[in-house]
Amino acid sequence: MAKSARWVAVGFWVLGSAMVAKGGIAFASDAPPRQVSVSGHCVRTVTPDRGALVLTVDVLEKDLRSATRQASLTYDRLKQAIEKLGLADLNLTTSEYSVREERQWEKERAVFKGFRARLGLRVVSSSIERLGEVMSIGSREGVQDVGALQTFLSEERRLKEQMECLKQAAENARAKAERLASALGARVGEVIRVTEQGAGGPAPMPRHTMMMAMEAGAPAARSMPAPEIAAGSQTLELDVDVSFGLK
């Protein structure tokens, strides 16, 4: 019995020695580290570097072939005339193509009116101030549907502005943490955790929508002056959550 007691005592002594060798009492490591958590904020006003609008050719003819042919010819003339403007960073894409039978309800029955063909051309360029010239080309070609005008940031510009805003938000977070720590008699240590919030960037801003409800070829349409287009400004906003250790 005495021998067993001695072995138990030795076992506890060895375990305790191991705990001391590893840094002392086990519950000492359970104490949470001192830290401060803050949010850093950034707001930047940016000028869009891209503008876009859509010109939609709309043709109604009695037969299908005539409708599609007339729409295609007008679309091609639009495209060629816009390309000759020499706009910077020009990107032309087809935004719509549809052909359907047109009927109107008259005297309690659907009366056939022809076939309607629509072709949309989306124009994107960094020459925002010259997009009014594109509208004038549309009016000369008898395009009655010109709209979806918007300004936005190109992907390259958006990423650049976001990186600058992230830096500003991080600096704002550190300044807050240092002010809090100083008020509490401590100093800011290493960064423990960083989380980015709201970095989606500004959405494209619609600027104008216009419908040129004029007869194709009418003098008023052909003499329409090029309107001035302003890029305007947009707001980029994001936050970062940062936790700092305290010394």
C-alpha cells in the first residue's frame, strides 16, 4: 500500500514538472489577448471614364424580308458612321435583335399590320463628351429610339480606385485604434484580423433616356444638333474591420 502511494506521488510530480516546463500552469494560457477592434471608412468621389448608349433601329414593313433588310441596312449605316467618328476606346455590340408579326385590335379583331424588325446597337466609349455626336447620327438615320445613356468606371479604373480607397480605409482604422489605445494607456500592436466590407464599387449611373419620336427622314430629325454630354461624378465607398493587439 505504501509503495503504491509513492508511485502515485511520483506520477503527480512528473506531470506537474512537465506542465511547468511547457510554460507554467495550464489555465494561464486561457487568458484572452488584449486587443482593440475598429472600422476604417473611405469615401471617394470619382469621375466616370466610360459612357454608353443604345440606338435601336425599329422598322415596320408589310413583308418579313423587307422589314429585316431595311433594319439591317440602317444598322450597318449607323455602325459605319459611328466608327468614322474615331471615338476613343470604342466598343460596339448588338444589344437587341427581334422580328415579330405586328397586329392591332380593330373592330373586335386582330388586323395584320406587317412585320416589325428591331436591331439595337450599344455604343461604349471613353469619349463621353462626344456621345452627343452618336445621337445626331441616329437622328439623321431616322432612329426613333435612343436611350439607356449611362456613365460608369472601366474595370481598370474601378480596381485602381478601390485599391486607393482600401489604403485610405486601412489608415483610418489604424488612426482610430491608436486614438483609443492612447486614451486607455496602451499602444497598438500587430494586426490580428482584417475584413473588407462593401467593395463592390459604384454602379453605372443612368444619365439620360430619350425617345426621338419623329418620322424617319423628317427635317427636324436630320437637323438635330449634337447635345453636350457630361460625365458627372460617382461615389465609391467601402469599409474595413480591423483588430489590433495591444501592448
